[in-house]
Amino acid sequence: MSSRRSRQQSSSGSSTISDDQIIQLVSQLRQLVPEIRDTRRSNKASASKVLQETCNYIRSLNREVDDLSQRLSQLLATIDADSAEAAIIRSLINP
């Protein structure tokens, strides 16, 4: 029997994730998140840092989206509501 944990369903309905799945997730996050692409690949402490940086990056992206949405709403308020530009802005705000 392998010493690796596998994904198992416990009697309470919660599930565990295998070490291999964690390693795969951390590897994928390293490739996707710009702030951590160049970090060296090491142990679980590094995995914790990768997850923290990923959360920080997602929060940053959320702030950017909120700011852009607000700017588009302000721009929409200053142009003719029936113009082509207004239609484009509305499509960006409400996809």
C-alpha cells in the first residue's frame, strides 16, 4: 500500500486531497500567477506561500475589476445613452 494519501470520502461527507493533487495544483498556480512564477520549487512551506500569493493575486484582480467597472459606469454617465459607444460600455459592464 502506498504511503501517499488518496482522495477519500469520510463518513461526515468531507473529502481529503492526495499529495499528488496538491503538488499538481501548486505547480499549476506557479505557472499562472505572475508574482510566483520565478519562485524556486521546494517543499510544503513553499506550497503555503504559493497559495497565499495566489489569494493575494485574486484579491488584486478583484480590486482591478471593481475599479474598471466604476470607471466604465462613470464614462457611460457622460455619453449619449443611445450611442454606439454606450452600447459597447454596457456590454462590458453587463456581459
